[in-house]
Amino acid sequence: MLLPMPPQRSRVRSLTLKVDVLLIAALAVGIGAIMAAFAVSLVSTRDQLTRQSLKRQGDDHFVAVETLMISGNAPQAVQYFTKVNLTSAATTIRLYRRDGTPAFSDDTTIQHVNERLRTSKFDLPDRPARGVPQPPVHFEKAVTLPPEELFFRDDEGVALAGGTAYFRAYRPLINLPKCTVCHGSDHTVRGVIDIRTDVTPAVRAQALTIGGAGAAFIVMVAILALIIGSFLRRVVLRPVQLIGRVCGEVTTGNFRGRVDVQSNDEIGVLATTVNTMVEGLRERFELTKYVSASTLGALKESQEPRRVTRTLVFTDVRGFTSYTERRTPEQVVSVLNRMLEKQSAILQGHGGDIDKFVGDAVVAVFSGPDGARRACAAALQVTRLCAEAPADCDGLQIGVGLATGSVIHGMIGSVRRADFTVIGDSVNIASRLCGIARGNQAIVTDATRAQAGAGFVFKGPYSVKLKGKSGAQRVWLLTGRAEGEPT
Amino acid sequence: MRTRHLALLLAAGVAGLAAGCAARREPVYATPDYHSWKRTTDVILDYPIPGHQDRFRIPRMNATGFSVKPVLENGKRRWDFPEGTVIVKEVYASMHPAAGELPVQLTIMVKEPKDPDSQGGWIWLTRDLPGGKETPFMGNYCITCHANANEKHPYGDGNPQEEFRDYVYFVPGEGMPATGTKEY
């Protein structure tokens, strides 16, 4: 029995690798997204709180400046800023004029106010005029219209490498209508309050938290991948691989393998089903040894009976009954099986289909346009079997009968047990001819001889009276191959 | 048949979305008829002020705003403009615009205390012309200046009693001659 070759696959990718990659990717993306959201939220919350704090400080300082300056108490405003800076080491507050120069650093503003009021209302502290320093970074945005409150990071170096991280806020000072009395109406922004807060400890702590969380993330992904991967390998992948292996063995004709999975889940059910299926296949494979090829073909195709032309070959061991009386059963079976095996090989070697074994007899069917020729060739070889190897036959001889004609080919029997075999007159004739053939003789009908062609030598014709047939039958003795034909 | 139903469903969704978008259209406060609204003061605003610099200005208010009535509170008047009051201040390109010249910008105050963007009960907006898009000011730039209207200030009557005037410099009936800024 030839088994179909399994389909060739160009390249098999490991399911385990795919599952591992998918698992790690899913965990990395899933947990990574949570970690990223956590980090972003942490930074955002810190920024938000710092921004709110700086905004509130800016508003408070604005009110203080507004209150002090309306009453013309610039020295108190200076003192205010000095004290505020002293109270908090982490926060520095500066006041800039709109041109970027530090407020209260010289007498420019006092001179301007006195000129505008045409008085000497405010004393000049006699401070030397300073050169115009470089305006602070991003200062322009805070003094152009509409003025914006700015909030930005202004780090000096990298906080994690010994640098300092600052959050900085600019709060524009609007030239309020009540301020215009002294300072004029020709400008909207009087100056800018600059608040700079050292957030290095917070940034470092945050970096530590995020770094720790990142490390925890990597460890967590690794552990989860290990646990889930191991679970999937044990519960899904290994059983699937086992099932695949058993199925692969089946395709090569090995039906002994079984899937050893004890789980009671879907995989377990699948494994049991596969085991049942393989057992069924094994049984059917074994059964094919006892079933003719035509039966198997009929199972694959149609089981409808049909009338066809076939050449029937019946072989039978001469004197077998008396032979069995002189031998032990073991010897009988041994010799018989050897003879049947050799006959089967010959008949099948010539394209014949072993229809059945009946005791020491073999029934074979030859089909096709050259069925009679192949049947005669096989019959000749069978008749010479015991002559050429007498030891194999233990002195026994084989008689052969051949008939060609119309037969009915189909499933014969009951629904519980049936044979796919042939019935018809030619079957009976072949059987009868086998019955009258002597050892090492092959008798063929006129039709078989006619269809076998010129490749054989026949002796005859002979007229024989067969049981069950009303008239005499014209038959021929098949004696050999024609000259030039292979023996 | 199934494809047709899907197409109808899709069309209905698109229509609903379009309707939703149309419904969310921002209101226009400086309605086209604002030119007919009365000015809030007879003062000619041809003097520079912070925020508008050297630009001529004409403030107008809708009828709702003119229905405001002061109430006495601790011996002082208090002005609370009714909801729906809209004040539109036309801002011109220069201090002395030519006859028939159009403003270049509108700044708008809308009394909507329930609006989450309101500050001091007002929404503060600007409308660039001729684009026509009204954009709210999200900072405190406007209200910082207008808070001065509730104290003594150098404009109009100067609010000598420091009445609460709801961030409006020129309340109805309190206009001053067009003399420009005033020192106090």
C-alpha cells in the first residue's frame, strides 16, 4: 500500500517563536503604554503644579508692586524683593523694565517720572547709570502685545549630571491706567516680573522614579513573558507540536504514534480526537491488506454496480486436501501462505487485482484492453511456479483457469458485510476451467485466447462439458510464449 | 440590499455630524447692526492709553447694556450690567482717522458670567477686520487693565467714589466732556 506523500512546504516558521514575539510585543506595548502614560502624567502634573504656583506667585508680586508703586514707595518695593529673595533659597525673583534692564538698578525711571510730573517729587539716590545688560531669554514675548505670561524650563547643565534645573515664569506688569499718571500712556507693558525656581531635587526624584519604573517595567515584561510563555508552551504549543508530529508520522505510514496529552480542555479533546482518528486510520490501513484494489477504488469513487468486460483468473492447488491430511496445520499454513504470497506477487505484478482468497484458491481480475494478455502472462508464470521452485510448493502443483467476458462489478452482500466483487457467467466458467485443469496447467476460453493476441502458444482447441453449462465449451491449453516474446 | 442600508446609515451619520458641527458654530457678538448701537460716552477717545496705544476708539453698547441701573451698597453706587450686555469698541488704525474710514479691529466685552471662559463676569474678545473671526482673550491682559475702572482712574469722570462699575470705564450717564485724560 503506497501512502500519499505529505505536501512539501517551502519553510516552516516556529509557532513558539511567533508566540514568544507576539507575547513580548503585546506585553511591551501594553505595559509600556501604561508606563509612558504614568511618566507623562507625572511630569505633566509636576509642571502643572509648578506653573500654578509660579502664576500665583507672579500675581501676588504684581499686586505688591502695584500697591507699593502707586504710592510712590519704590524703596519699599526694592526692600520687598530683597526680602522675598532672602526667604526662599530655591526661588529668585527679579523685576525688569520693559527694555530688559533690571528695575531699581539706576535712576532712569525716577528721572523720567519727575520730568513727567514737572516736579522733584522723588529723590535721586545718585546711582550711576549702568550699561544696558542683555535682556533675559525669551524676554521679547513677555513685552510685545498682547503680552504673554511665559513658563519655561531654563536649565543650567543637566540636572542628573550635577547641573541645575529651573522653572522660570515671566509675569508682565501692565501699565495700568492709574500708573499712567506717573509713567505716561505711551506704552502698555511697564516691565516683567521674573520668577525662577530651582526644581533640581524634584527633577532628580522624578527621574529616579521614572527610571525605577522603567527597570520594573523591563523586569515585569521579562517575568510575565516567561510565565505566560511557559504556560502557553505547556498548554498549547507542546500539544500542538505533538499532534503535528503524530500526524507527520501517519503520512509516512507509521500509525503507532499517539498524542500524550492529559488535559481536559479543548486541546485535550483535540488530542483524543487525533488519537482516535489515527487508530481508525491504522485499522483501515490494516484492512486494506484484506481488501482488493478494486474495492478500495470503488470506495473512493462510486459503489454503483456496473457491467464490464474482465478476464478472470482462478488458481487452485491440486491435491491440497489430501496434502493437508499428511501435514501438521503449521506446515500446511506455512506452505499455503508461501504459495499464495508468490501467486499474489505474480498476479499483482501483471496488473491483476486479487479479488479474494478462497482456501487454497486465488481469484484475480484483470481489466483494461490488454487484460487478457496480462492474465495469460501471469497464468503462465503461476503454472511454472512449482516446476521452477518445487521446494517452495512442497511437491504441490497449481492449476489455472481463465475466462474473459462480460461480468457485473459491484458491491455484493448485506449492509453489514459486503464484498466488492464480480459475478457472471465468465466467473463461473473460469472457476470450472480451474477445476478441470491439472497441475501446472492453464486452460483458457476461446474469448481469452482471442483477446490475448499472438504472443502466446495455445494447444487445442478442446471441447469440454462444464457443470451448469448446457453446451460444450471450446477451450485452449496455454502452453507458453510465442517465439520472440519474453518468457 | 445590505450595501444600500450601509450607505444610508453612512449618509445619515455624515448628515448628523454636519448638523452637529453646524450646531456648534461660535456665536457672533458684534452683530452687523452694532453700528446702530449708542456710544457709551460722548468723550472723544483720541488720547493714547495702554493696550490701545495711539489709536482712536469708539465704544458702543447694545440696548441691554443701557438698561443697567446702579444700586446703593454701603452708601456707594454699584453697577452690575445685565447678562447679554455687549460692548463693542471700534479701534482705528490711527488717532485721527479720516472721515468714512473703517476700524481695523473690534474689542468686545460680553456679559456672560456663566461662561467658563468669562473673567469678572465678562467674556473678552477681539475681532480682526475684515476677517470677522471673534477670538476670546484667554489671558488676563484685558481684565487687568479694566479692573482699574472700579477704582479711581484718569478717564471720564475718574470714578472718584471708587464705585464698582463692573469693569466698564464709561457707565451710562457718567460721561465726561471730551477733554482727554485726567490726572488725580
